[in-house]
Amino acid sequence: MINHVVRQMMCFVMYRNKRGVFTLSLFFAFYLAAAQHQEVHEKPGIWRGKEVEVRDTTSLLHAFRSGKVQGHLRYFFSVTDNNRGLSDYFANAFGGGLRYETGKFHGFQLGISGFYIFNIGSSDLTKRDTVTQQLNRYELGLFDVENPANKNDIDRLEEFYLKYTYRKSFIRYGRQLINTPFINLQDGRMRPTGVEGIWFEMNEVRRLHLEGGWIYAVSPRSTVRWFTAAHSVGVYPMGVNPDGTKSDYFKNIRSRGVFLMGFKYQPISWWTISGWSLFFENIQHSALLQTDAYPKLKENLNLIGGLQFIRQDAVQHGGNPNPRKTYMPRGASSMVAGTRLGIKYKDFETTVNYTRIFKNGRYLMPREWGRDPFYTFLPRERNEGLGDVHALVVKAQYQFPAQRILLAAAAGYYRLPDVKNYALNKYGMPSYTQINADIRYAFNGIFKGLDAQLLVVAKINNGDLHNDRRYEINKVNMALYNLVLNYHF
């Protein structure tokens, strides 16, 4: 029946049209349409490919079929135990995501990834503490800080980029994840900070690594939306201006984006020199210079040493001519110096670390973009927004490779300006002592790909709270317990 219809249509077309090419095209199109008809007794063939296919490694199809798929499941349990009389909190977060990157097609690759998060049982994170009227700090960060009531619709397209690789170098355009001293993943919650822009890495010169690019959009950790670089600043609490008035720069500062450039040079095997320059157009410029050394003293024993210097300066009026709506006041600047000294013996490592933020101004770097780059940084607290700081931290860790266990501990003393010294204390953080204990275990066998982390943090007050518990809740005289499970496949 089908062949009869085809013959009739062919005769009709030949009669109505004398152009042989057009006639032949219509004939084959009609014949193929008839051949693609799916009978009800046949097996589904909608996604059918050729049973036998000659492999063409130069084709775009081969690039997609030879791509790499990665998966990540994450569970995060968090408890905040505040001082007596203040609210305590807990949260259970679970999520998962997939990442796909094509194989190379003339050097080009396409990458895409996304992640979802569910609140599977937590305190009421919309409820303020009755004494201080403050919201939760740590557990809320596992979900959506913009909408504390959101428990289910927490998802984000994290990566979507086009990448070109040449030899050992690449350039990447689109949504992506980067890790630098000033803009980094800060992966201490469920998902890291993502950026959008153009980024490159160059490794063609021996012992020299270059990377950098232009960032025009950011999706901060603990959010689901993407913001322009300028509007991403202020998504988190903004603190106060140097005169003590409430900061109001969220969506009130203007910038075309962030230009970031860094290098790492290794003159010899145990010595590195690195530097970074961040230009936040119309707002600020930050520069970092750092050197780290790991000379070998004898078999299985290495010395650890490091020096770090950071300088910041406001650009123009810091984003807005109104001093109450600007991010960094006109003419403001800050300086930071840090050092570390320690040893590494086989699987044991310990360091003594010191950071000095000078009293000429507050060190300012948007918290939405990443954690502090200081040697004295300890997970779950920061020294951003502060000036006139002395920080002394001792860190130690021991690895058990055969047992796949890492034990780490750290203790730090942070002497900060008084909480009411607004010019040098943006977020009202008192001086404190912090103690961290961290245990990590990587599973093997049937559970290979699964790793677990238990982090316990205690922060003890060393400053004057002025009888105001707003300076205490979620900051000092508290303990934090985190259990994190990751499964990568």
C-alpha cells in the first residue's frame, strides 16, 4: 500500500514540475517519511542509533559521546550550641548534582553542571532569637540565605561554559568554578561560590603559571540566584559603616565587573613566589604578594616557611558617592602582613601562623566571594571587615595513609578592636579564642567514593560585650558541630 502511494505521488510531482532535482528531492523525502513510520508491533526506535558504526574521532558526535559524567551526593548535619539563654539550632541538608564535559572537538569542550538541595529536617530558620532578634547564622547557610523558608526549591545551574585547550593552557567562557585567594569556592556549606565570565590558565613557560580573567556575575555560596558582580556584594549581612551607621551598599554600588590576574613562579623545587591583583572596577583594588618555602632539612623532614603581604585601596568613591551607600569609602586603604613557620616530618605537619591587619583601615573583601586568604584562617570564622588585628594560630595534622584517616587540630587567639570601634570593626566581632578539631575518613571497598568529615569548633569570648548579647550569639561562647558526607562518582 505504501509503495503504491509513493508511485502515485511520484507521477503527480513529475507531471506538475519539470525540475528533476526538485522532483527527486520530494520523492526521497516522501520515501524516507514512509520508511520512518513506527508500526505498533515494532520495538521503540526513537533514540535508535546505528547498530554498527564506524568510529569517527573528528566528528562533533564523537566529542559528545566521549564526554565525561561526574556525580556528587552530599549530606550535611550542623548544630549550633549557643550560650545559655540564647537560641540553639540544628539542620539536616541533603543534595546531589551531575556534571558533564564533552570530549575535545578541535580543542573545544562544552561543560555543564547543576545541583539540588533539600532541607530534610531542621530548626525553624525563619524564627529570630527572642533575646537579640538575630537570625541563625550557620545552618541557614546550608540552604537559601535570601529565603529562610525555602526548603525544597533549592537548585542552581552552577556551570555552563565553552572551553578551548591549547597544549597545557586553556581559556573558558561562561559559568564556572574558580579558586583564588580573593574569589574562591569557600565550600563550607552545601555548594560553593560560582562565577560567570572569561577565565584562562597558561602553563607554557616552565616553572611559571599564569591565570586570570574578567568576572561579571557571581552566584554566592548559600544562594540560588546569579547576580552582577556589583549586586552580589551585600547579599550577606553588611555590617556598619565606619561612622557606625548601618551599611546600605546592596544594589547601590556600580561596577562593570572584576578583573583578576595571578601568577605562581617556582624558581626551585621547594620555593614558590605568587602574586594576585584584583581590580573591582569603580570600587577597590587589592594586591597580594606571597612566598612559600619547603626546604628539606634531612630525610623525611622539611621546614615550612611563608610570608604574605596584602594592600588594598579604594577606587573612585568606592561604588557610590553617598558614603552611607558605598562599599569602601573614598580614600580608604588597608594593609595586611602574615607569616608562618613549621615542620613536616613524614605524615605529620605543624605550623605557627601570625597575621597582622594594620590599624590604617579595615580589610574589605566581599564575603559572598570567598574566605580569607590569611595563614591564620580557621574554618567557620573570618577576619574580613576588621583592622588593627593580631592573630596567632597553631595548626597540626597527622595522616594515616593506610587507614585513610586525617586528624587535624588548631587553636588560635584573635585580638580585635572593641566591638564599638566601628571604624575598624565592621561586624561587631569581639576578640576571641577558637579551637578546631577535624577528623576525615575516606571509605574503601563497596563504599569507595564516600568520605566523611567531623568538624567541631569552639569559640570563646575574650572581649567586652558591653552587656549586649547581639555581640555574642553565633559569634562567641558557642560550639559548632558539623558532620559531612560526600559521595563522588
